[in-house]
Amino acid sequence: MAVRRAVVVGGGLGGLAAAVGLRRIGWDVVVLERAAGFGEVGAGVGVMPNALRALSVLGVADEVRRVGTPRVAARVLDPRGRALVRVAGAGRVVAVHRADLHGVLRAALPASCLVNSVDVSSVESLDGDLVVVADGVRSRLREALFPGVTGPVYGGVTAWRSVTEARFPADLAISQTVGDGVEFGVLPLGDGRVCWYAATEAPEGVVSSDELGVVRGLVGRWHAPIPSVLDSTGVVLRHDIYELGAPLPSYVSGRAVLLGDAAHAMTPYLGQGACMAFEDAVVLAAACDRFPSVEQALAAYDRVRRPRTQAVARASRVAGRMGFRLRNPLAVAARDLALRAMPSWAVVKGAERFTAWRPPVESLDR
Ligand SMILES: Cc1cc2nc3c(=O)[nH]c(=O)nc-3n(C[C@H](O)[C@H](O)[C@H](O)COP(=O)(O)OP(=O)(O)OC[C@H]3O[C@@H](n4cnc5c(N)ncnc54)[C@H](O)[C@@H]3O)c2cc1C
């Protein structure tokens, strides 16, 4: 059979993962990226066990473990540093710098298939048996393929992210601290640097000339090492959180298939956005390998991926609403009490609801 060709629109984590998967099944792939260079922002990402299994099928899990920091999953704390939840045994999370994760995927692709400075505005303008639409939350192609479907909406929360310059002790745990209306997360990297994020409710579009000062005002008096993490932080990124306003009726239109945030941009409260894109990539490549026609493969992908990713998006929204977004002191006290009372097995079971995912194949290699 003639070699089949896919055009991937968007060179973020999702698009690159899709390209790696499709190349492993022998397809010819080109990735078109709007930006002048390929890269990722200076922040961390928690690669959950489900995503690690997907990355393993893509042949890059060992490399991700090497550049990241495998840690036994996390603790949830209150602002004084008291444990609300200890999650042990729910599998390993790998804390990794986004640029390093992106670099691992890029290294799995020949440079010749990565093309920069191409702003794609229509599927029709592209050659190929398959077009993978991985152009992110503000996907222009999604708008064109599904006119009238609600696009991204502001989730009511703004988030700050950064990576410290200083090195912290190697045994620092992954942690998430929840206060009333504010959350702070710590993802330690293997070299001692710490990726962190903070989130709180805020009106859309607000910016400050001193973002770090704003974060200090929110969590600067919280437990160690939060104050020293902030003291050793340079540049801070701030992003308002957007998610799709309504679930899409399909992830497929003709020979085009949506993947990653273009298909299911979700709030980050379960840390599953990029993880879902890695799952998408594996399921897509496995379906293209298994079915004789692209049409059948895309129908199978849509059948499997839409329910799963839309369920995770819903759960993520609820996790925010019932978690750090609570402000009423009584509700906060009830939440903390309920978290403390939760037996360890229940916590593990809750986490596994999403992280127990298994890929449809063990390998894509031919
Ligand atoms: C604060 C925050 C914290 C998060 N934390 C986590 C976490 O811990 N774990 C996790 O799994 N996920 C997390 N996420 C979610 C995760 O970042 C996203 O789900 C993931 O990056 C989506 O990848 P993507 O490739 O689909 O989209 P993107 O990363 O947005 O990539 C889209 C790419 O397409 C390009 N592009 C856009 N338009 C065009 C065009 N017209 N033509 C060509 N190229 C185009 C863009 O330049 C970009 O490179 C977080 C998100 C936020 C905001």
C-alpha cells in the first residue's frame, strides 16, 4: 500500500505526540506550526500514570522519566502545611519542565517534518489523507469545521506559573495546598528547581505590573517552602483559564480530526489536559493502523475519545468548584474535614478513576 500522509496543524505537546504516533505506524507526517520556533513555556507539567502509559506506546516514556522527576504521588495540604490527603500507591507522577517534555517529543521526530511560521486557516488548503487539528484552545480550524459551536469561555480563574532559579532539597514532595479561594502547587524537578503554580478566582483579563507581588499577597504567608519558592522566582507567567463552553458533538469532520485542547480544552484542576492529548495521540495512531480506511479509523477514535475526554473535563470543573474555589469559611472547614476523613484507599480509587487508563495497544511499532 502507498505510504499515507498526515498533516498535523499545531506543534504543541498534542500535535507532536500525534506526529510521533503516526510516524511509528509508518505514515509520512508533517507538522505545521504558526510560531517561528518550536517550544513550550517556562512551567511544569505533571505527567500522570495514564499519560506515561501513552508515552510508553509512543516510545518516549523512558526519556521523559530521565528528564523529569518520578515521584510517588502527592500530598494535599492546608495553608499551615497540615496534610489533608496523602496519596500513596496511586502510581507515579513524573514532574517535568514543559520545555523538556516538548524537547523529548521533538527529538523523536526528524527535523525535516517540523515546519515553522505556517499559519493554517483552512483544512481544504492542506494535502494529505488525514489532517490532525491540534491548534489549541483557540483553534481556528475547530471554528471553521464546527461553525456555531461554543468556543472557549473564561473559567473564572486566573493562574500563575513559574520555575525557581534556586535549587531545593531533592526529597521535596509534590504537593497541592488548598486555601479559601486559592491553590498553590509544587512540582519539584530532578535538578532541584521547583515548578509551581498558583490559582485564584479573578475577573477576566486583569494583569499586574508585579505579578509575583500579587502571588505573594495570596500565599506569601503559607507554609514552607512556599515563601522561599517565591523568593527564588524570576519570571512569572499569568494565564486566565479557558475551557470549551460546550462539549463538541464530534471530534471528526471529513478527513480532519481534532486532538488535544482543540478538541477538549479543560480546566487544569485534575492536571489532565496534556495527559489527555497523549492518550488521544495513541488512540488515533492505533486506529489508523488497525482500520483499512481513514474514515473507519476516525469514527473509532471519536467513539472512544469523546466520552472519556468530556467526562474528564466535567470532573475537572467539579474538582475546582468543590476544591480550592470554595470561600465560605464553613464550606472550607467542611471540605478540609471531609478530605482528612477520607481513607487512603478511597483517595487512591478516586485518583485511579482517570489515571487507570490503558492504551489500546502495547506498541505501535511495525
Ligand atoms: C495553568 C495551566 C496548568 C496546566 N497544567 C497541566 C498539568 O499539570 N498537566 C496536564 O496534563 N495539563 C496541564 N495543562 C493543560 C495543558 O497545558 C494543555 O492541555 C496542553 O498544553 C494542550 O496541548 P495542545 O498541543 O493541544 O495545545 P497547545 O499547547 O495550545 O498547542 C497548540 C499549538 O498550535 C499552534 N497553532 C495555533 N493556531 C495555529 C494555526 N492556525 N496554524 C498553525 N499552528 C497553530 C500554536 O502556536 C501551538 O504551538 C495546564 C494548563 C494550564 C493553562
